[in-house]
Amino acid sequence: MIVTTTPSIEGKAIRDYRGIVIGEVIVGANLFRDLFASITDIVGGRSGKYENVLKRARDEALLEMQAEAAKLGGNAVVGVDLDYEVVGDKGSMLMVSASGTAVVTD
């Protein structure tokens, strides 16, 4: 499935718009606290462990969004937007959401 942040796909005509699709993943604060407590790989102000958790959450949100597009009969998602939000009491969780428009291309 083609997934793009652009409103169209070069070389492909959009034949039908199937609707807005969203994938959301919430990661609890305990995970982040545990990561920060055990971080030993910080180099130049970056943490590979923290980045891996964010990447996994982002990948899962994108996969969930693609699954929703497939349920609607789409074979691509255009206009994709990724969002990161702190939610819960005292910012205790991080939500990663991916949204876009499911379409049918030729």
C-alpha cells in the first residue's frame, strides 16, 4: 500500500476517495520512566532506546491506519499526518496518531 504525505501520487490517478483513516498508539509513562532510568546509550544528547520506542509506536500507528484503509477498500493513503500528543494525568502517556485519506488508485 502506498502511504504518502502528499495529496496525490505521481503517475497514479486517484479514482475514488474512501474516507479519513486514523491509527493511534498510546505508550504509558512507566515505559518512559523505565527507559530514562536505564539509559546508558546517550551519545550527543540522543537516546537510541527512546528513539526505538517512538519509532515502534509510529510504525504501529501507520500500520493501524493502513489496515483501516484496506477495510474501506483503499489501496493507498494520501495526505498522511503524524501527530505526537502528551495525554493523561500530568502527561503520563504519549499518543502517536497517523491520519490520512484512504483512496483507490489505478
